[in-house]
Amino acid sequence: MDSKLIKKTKQAAAARAEISISSAYRMDKGKLTGDKKNREWKTRKDPFAKVWDDLIVPKLEAHPSLLAITILENLQGKYPGEYPDKLLRTLQRRLKKWRAIYGPAKDIIFRQEHHPGKMGISDFTTLKNVEIRITGKVFEHILYHFRLSYSGWSFLKIINGGESCSALLEGLQEALWRIGGSPSEHRTDSLSAAYKNIKK
């Protein structure tokens, strides 16, 4: 078959498959682009091998947050001409790997994700360093506080007296009336109303 005709046929097939002609040739040879294997070996000699254990690691152990540029500039001062600027990325990769294996432990964070309409939270609170008087007498009260965790919408109700289940239910009912609905979950902390009202 004519080589020009084969080339045109491959170009047409590549166009129909919406791939480049070079990809079509690779596929024809059995070499697919997704067949690339990750190599476990190094392709060149480590430029920091002679200073890594004696100079770099002790500095990292003393100051784990040292930047690669600081270490590289220090090496350039000690060994002029041996560590050019182009080695910065290599050093950054080495530092990243060292920190992952030997660096200080990182804080574990459990992120809270709030979703619309999912959760409402309740608690009782008091105003700090505030005294309210009515006709000269101190008004003993606490505040019921309801909040939607996603939007932050809040509701406060003055409770004449202390924490109780009835105060919680009354405050919650009024808050839900105000928003015109109810979240799918409602949470509150360890309310003293749950254990202080128990009679022996």
C-alpha cells in the first residue's frame, strides 16, 4: 500500500477519534499515553549527597521550618560554585520528603462542615459583668440562646429564673416559630436542667 495513502488514512482515523496524529501513531505501536509507569530509581546523582547528613539534617533538626532558599544560600557561601540556584527545586523536594518522614508531628484538625437546614444549637448563658435592676431590685435571669450553625442566625430569650427543661422547650419553640421551620437536628450541651431537677 502507498505510504502517502496510509498516512492520510491514519490522519482521517485520528480526526474521527478526535486525537492527534502522534497519538494515533503511538497507539498503532501499542504505546498508550496512560501506560506510563512510575519509576522508583533516580535518574541522576543526588547533588546534596555529600552535605545532607553532616550539614543539612542537623540544621533541620534544630530548626525544622528552615526554608530551602536559606539552606541553599548557606551552602553557596561555604562551597562557591558547587550549588547553583537551579538546585533550589531539588532541595525543596528533599526537604518536603524529610519533613514528611522525620519532621515534627502536625496538629490533627477535624474540620466541621455545616450544611443549610441541618443543625440548630441551644444553650443558656448570662451577661458577664452586667446587672439589671427593675424598680431598684436586681433582676435574676439568664438568657436562652438558639443558633443555626450554617447561617449563624440567632435568637435570644430572657428566662426569669434558672435552667430548666420547660425553659429550654419554651425558648426552642419560640425560636422555631421565628424562623418558620425546624432544622433536621438540634443539639445542646450538658444542661444542668437535666440533672439538677432530680429529686431524691
